[in-house]
Amino acid sequence: MSDFQSLPPRRQEQLMAFNRLLTIMDELREQCPWDRKQTIDSLRHLTIEETYELSDAILNGDLGEVKKELGDIQLHLLFYARIASEKAPDDPDRFDMADVLHAISEKLIRRHPHIYGDANGQTVVAETEEQVKANWEQLKLKEGNKSVLGGVPASLPALVKAMRIQEKARGAGFDWEEKQQVWQKVEEEMQEFKQEFNTESNEAFDPEQAEGEFGDLLFSLVNYARFININPETALERTNKKFIRRFQYLEKRARANGQQLKDMTLAEMDVYWNEAKTDVSDSL
């Protein structure tokens, strides 16, 4: 490892900034009543919230907020490591931030044999992104994963999970060859869904079967999105934000004219909705 003084000035600044935050974390844990009370379990929901706030900042293209939210998440990472370091010295679950950083460094080196060489010092060829992904999944299996899909967190939101499942299956060689095949599958699933839930009649249908077919349709659409390099989670969230902007414009215009949405016809609301669609800020 390089001596600190031999490192480039900016790297020294980065390490000193990290050291400063580590010191503050130690002080807060020892002196602040709230920080002393926290546990790994109590921080979990707060970390999830901070992650979603980072996601919002990224989607909004606000790099100032991205910097702020990255700091919040970094603090949480240090907090978990600090709590774990308080376990008894002989506790096998004890670790600190150095252990965390060394562990991820070793994993990255192990998972990139095309850069650092394999366990035998032999360089593995991986000239494309797909080759890298395939090697990654095979290495994870060698490390103890019983299934290629074993690394997909059970608590992921369903849309994100569908994308990750498909990506991992592709890494194992299980995938369609052409996007046209995927689109044919989308149309096939659409027809099956229509058969279970016919929108042209009021006949009774099996809700459970319809739900299953709708899930198949969504899964196939996620698959097609992946083939044309669209992130379905990002696409849907951008549409959510667009709908919110337009609906809030509708509410604002109705209030300005002394109207309440519950008393308006759909045609009257459509006038404001169409105005929102042509508003310059709607595309921001």
C-alpha cells in the first residue's frame, strides 16, 4: 500500500475527508443521545428512505442534491460499521469500516479476473459487457451461490426485481436472441390477458387468473424494455412525475377559477389537462 505522503494531493484530501467523517461518527456515537440509541435494525428504514431520496435527485438531474444525498447514505454506511465494531473482540460478527472496505476491494478484484487475473494469476478474456456479466455470474456460483437468481434481493420492488431476474438469466445464457421475438411474446401475453379480462363485455372473469396473465404481460414488457435499453423503473417513475405535474396544474387552474374537481365534468377537466400538456415546464 502506498505511503500517505506519496499519494496525489487530491487523494490525500479525499482520505482526510473520510477520516473527518469517521471521527465525527465516533463522537456522535459516544456523545449524542439519539446516535447512542440507534441499532442496525432501527437505521434500516431510514437508509431505505435516504436511498429513495437519492433516486429522486438523480431522476430530477439535480447534482447538488445528489451530492447531499450521497453524503447522507455515506453516513449511514459508517454508522452500521461503527455499531458492528462495538461487538466483543472475539465475536465473529464484529467488523469495522476498514473490514468493509477491504472486503469490497477483494471482491472487486476477484470478480474482475479480466483486469487483475484469476486465482492462478491467469488473465481471463472479457472484451464485451456481456462477457463481463457472464463471468460475474459464474464467479458468484463458484463463491457459493446455489442459483444465478440467488443474488436478487427478495424485498426489491417487483418492477426492479423483474429487470434484475432477466439480466441475471441473460448472464447465464438464458435469453431471447432477437428483440422481435420478445415483442411477439408481448403480443402473445396481451392476447392471453384480453381473453381473461375482456374489456368489451361485462362477463364474469376469474380475478386470480386475470392477475396472473397481467403479471405475465408486465414481465414481457419489462423484457422488451431491457432489449431496447430502457430501464422500466426509470421510465415508469418519469411518467409518474409527469402525471403528478399535470394533475397539480389541473388542480391549480380549477382553484384559480373557483372550481372544485369533484363538481367538474371530465370534459371540463380535460381542458386544463391539455393546457398542462402544452406547458413548457411539463417537459422538464
